[in-house]
Amino acid sequence: MTNTPDRITNDLTAWLGEPLTDRLTDALQREAAHRIFQQIATQEEASTARNWMIGMNPHLDDQAPILAIAEGQAADVEAAARAYLNGVWT
């Protein structure tokens, strides 16, 4: 199934809620958030992926990944997600 912009937005809204999804103002931000959420959710529960996306993250100076993506830091969030999935927190 193809990830169309509408599907991506609908998925993000279901996973994170409308207020957080609305913080992602362009398609590239939404695509990055969708991709990162799915990467985590394939190895963890969806609830863990949600908590990771909205919680403070030490790799992002204690900023929530979803907010970092909204500020144009998708590459940093992807690196933080890789660190999380690899068990690297220092």
C-alpha cells in the first residue's frame, strides 16, 4: 500500500493526535515523522513508539522528537531513533 500524503497525515493523527500532527507543517516533515514512527514501531509496541516521539530525548537536548522534526531537525531525529533502536543512550 502506498503512503500518500493523506494516508501519512491520517496515520500520524491516529498515532500522535491532531495537535501534534498539525505541528508538522509540510509534507517532508510528515513523511519523516511517519518513517521514524514506523521504524520504532516495527521493533517496539506502537505505544512505545508514540511515547518515544513525544517524550524528552537526550540525543535531542531533551526535546521531543516530534517537535524537533517540526523545527527542521529530521536528520537528528533519525539519528536519535537509530541510537534508541541500537540501545545507545550515551
